[in-house]
Amino acid sequence: MNRQALIKAVLAAAACLLSSNASVTQAEVKLANVIASNMVLQREKPLPVWGWANAGEEVTVSIAGSSATAKAGESGKWMVKLPAMKAGGPHVMTIKGSNTIELSNILVGEVWVCSGQSNMEWSLARAANAKAEIAAAKYPKLRLFHVKKSPQVQPQKDVELTASWKECSPTSVPNFSAVAYFFGRHLHTELDIPIGVIETAWGGTRIEPWTPPVGFKQVPALKSLVKTAAEVAGRDPKVKVSQQTPTVLYNGMVHGLVPFAVRGAIWYQGESNRADGMLYYEKMKGLILGWRKIWNDDQFPFLFVQLAPYKYGNDADDVLPKICEAQTATLAIPNTGMAVITDIGNLKNIHPTNKQDVGKRLALWALAKTYQQKSLVYSGPLYKSHKVEGNTVRLSFDHVGGGLAARDGKPLTWFTIAGADGKFVEATASIDGETLVVSSENVAKPQSVRFGWSQLAEPNFGNKEGLPASPFRTDR
């Protein structure tokens, strides 16, 4: 090789080495995927920011005049906690280690995780009035974050992305959860602050895959029933782990979001667990307590949707009411809320397209309970107590609102009554002040009343604010 050729070869090798070193340096500091430009940070809470770097490397994170420094551990993970901030923005966040990352267009407001099965995953493009809703979805201070489907045997350090943080626009919103969008939109317009909604949902999935191991451990009724994905795989490597295996969706689609600061969660699921009856209450308890534990927030608001009426194939007629009963029982857990949708379902479609009212009713619970709008009526009537009065039964309710009512002005529907023999017959129900009086000429000595106790029930009973009553029975 002549001298000129040798010089060229040396220079080329040096350039390659410099380029390689530059790439390594640029890759040394990495952020968790949920921490990115356009994100919304939770107001009035300490703000964890984390990622990975070379072991021992110091990383400094700065935003809005505050900064914090952490050193990467042996695994390379580092985390800082920035002080709580007030709603506002946009801000720029700078992350400095051996390289520098700058995130822009960051807002501070309210952040909610939105999870469940297909009715939560159901996109805006498939919701009622989709074309007009998408065209009007111009809310730059409403931000969307979409987690990719990813079942995992072990908890993952990061979530995979369908889409990173996006400003809500007609181009970013069509494939995003309709319920999450309408929930976030209502909060945004009512509170007039930035809102971030994180969609992590998968159609057809049961509740168990979304539950962390610590959730199962906190509920005695679940300890002997459930094996985690790692236990299933460890017991028999030939056993295939699917998206229905307990803990796998928590591992792949929730764990990597923690401890990103959030206000709470909304949940729309249960169709795949509908045969559980009251056991579903225990499973909801495991999910809620588990998520609160991993986020280290015992007051974590958890709002959920009660299932809509639908003709489920060969199910017995009372299968759906029994899981609705379990969902209602979940309200005994502090800081929970339930949107009832018996009036906006579709008996022929398990995916009713009116997601607007679903999102709004969830938002009503948040506005009233989480954001303390005291005068707001946020729920339809919920059964409280009953009293036998001769040949009638008087029912009392919570959440009467401005008064009990039939939404269509017609006689109240889907009430049945029974005596000591337990044989329920159709009953007449009439409004008497803030109570209902129920009777039937065929039951002289009534003992029990049921309302909406059928998978086909689309009752007209609610309050004057237009919020429907939840199905119930007095004889459970």
C-alpha cells in the first residue's frame, strides 16, 4: 500500500471510530418512553423523571427553574424527583449527562391512565358521529399517549409505543380510545387546564392480566386462584403464555409507566369476566389496590364503567346483572366511581358507539369527587334500602339528584317483585317523593324487589339530570 493510500485508510478508520464513539455517547442517556416532548406532567405532585445511562454517570434534569441530579446505578437506571408544579406551560425540559436531551412543548395539568378491554380500546374513528367528532378534535392542550400491545412474562422496564405524546388534533385522534378522548375532553373544557390521557388497553382481555402480583397478594380470595405469568412459565416451560395469562399485560403495558405521576385511572372492562359474579368484586379490589400500591398512592382515584345490556349468546339471563352487582359493590372501595350506561347500550352490539356519554359520565365522577365540584350531580340513583309496607315495598336511593324520574316520561320499567316463595313477577313502580313504591296485584305479601335484572334490560328509571339507575336486587 502506498503512502497516500495508507493515509486515506487511517483517516477513514479514525472517522469511523469517531462516528462510533459519537453514537455511543449520544446513546448513553436514554429516557423512559413516557417522558417525551409534548407530554403532560401531573400538577401539584412531585415529578419522577427516569431513564438509563452508563453506570455511575450523573444526570441532571431541569425544568422551569428547578433541577435535580441523580447517579445511574449498577444497572444503569437513574431517577430524579422534581418539585411539584402548578398547571401551565409550555415548558422545556433539559436532561444532561454525557450527552444532552431537550424536550419541548411540555404542559403541566392532569394525567389519567385509561385501560380495559375493547370498549376502552374502541377508537374515535368507530364511535358515533365519528367524522364530525374527529374534525372538531382541535385541542392542543389535550395530549394523547398510546401504549402498544405487549404481553410479557416478566415486568418490563419500559412500555412500547403505538404513538408517543401527541397534541390532540384531527390527525392524531382517530385511532385513539374514544372513551379516553371524551373523558379527557370534558375535563379539559370544564377545568380549563391541560389534560394528558394514556391509553393502555386490549380488546377481549380479562382483568387478571392487568393486575400486578402485589394486587393479588392483597386480596385473600385471590391468593389461591391466580398464578402469575412468571409462575405459569416457570412451572411448565411448554405452557404458552397468552394475553389472558395473569399479570402479563401489567408486565408489558403498565409496569413501564410507573412511577410517572398521574392523578388516577379510568377502566372499562368486564365482558370477558362476566361469569365471575361477585368474585369480580374481589378481582376489582386486587386491580385497584395493586395499581395504588405500585404508584404508591393509597388515594389513587379509580373510575370504571358498568357493563351495558347486551344479548350474550347462551348466557343465563342473570349472568350480566350479577357482574353489574359486583361492579356496584366495588363502590365500597374508597375513591372509586361508576358510570352507569344501561340507557345507551345496544342489545345487538357489544360495542355501543355512544362513547361520548360514557366519557362524560366518568368525567362527572372525577369533577365531583376528585376536583371537588360539590354541587354537581354525578351519578344516577343507587339502591340504598327497602322497607315492606303491607302489600308494597318502598325503595330508597342515594344520588336522587333533582328528583327521581322516568327518562321518557312513561311508566317505570324492568321492576319485579316476589314474596316468600322467591318467584319474581312483573311489578308496578311509582315515584313517591325521593322513594319508589313497588307492588303487584299477584304478590300479596312481598319481600323482595329486583330492578333491571336481565341482560336485556334497558330501564327508563333515573334522575332528572338524565343519569340512569344501576340494576339491583334487594334479596342478594
